[in-house]
Amino acid sequence: MPRDLIYAPEALADLEGLSRWLTQPGSGLGAWRRLAAIRDSIERLRDHPCLWQPGQHPGTRELPCDGGYRAIYALHPDTGDSQTAGDVFVLRIYGPGQDRGIL
């Protein structure tokens, strides 16, 4: 099923911030690879959105990404089945150790 992958403004800001952090001068090739891996993981939600566990916030799921990053997302509708689930809404992207208590 073709589905949209939609980023909330907060998720876009998170992605921009982690991009600046990971690719700062002197960060090396590994940082660029990590950034690509995070983006690729999120992109794969189009095909397999129901593989990941429910999140700590009602109606969300959490995608573990490279380096301890986590993408918090919601499905509309969330049928529990990747074949029938709806569009993916990426709500936030948190780094390792960041408090995920507030969306």
C-alpha cells in the first residue's frame, strides 16, 4: 500500500538539529553515515510501519535508529498491520539520552 511519510514541524527541526550536530566540522565520515542511516530507517517506515513497538505516548510508536536515536511516529489509521495501516506521521526525533516525555 502506498502511504505518505509526513514530518511534523518539530520533527523537521529535530532532523535539522541532529544534522548540524552530526556533521559539524571534524565529525568524520562515520557521522555522515549515521545521519544517512537515521534517514533511511525513517524512510523504511513507508513499507513496514507496524514493526515497531508502541511508544510511551498514546497512539505513537517508536522506531530505534542508528546510534541510539529514536523517531516517534503515529499511523493514521494504526491497524496493527503494515499491509493496511495508513500514513506515517513522524512527530519527533530524539537523540540518545534525550527526555522523550514531552512530544
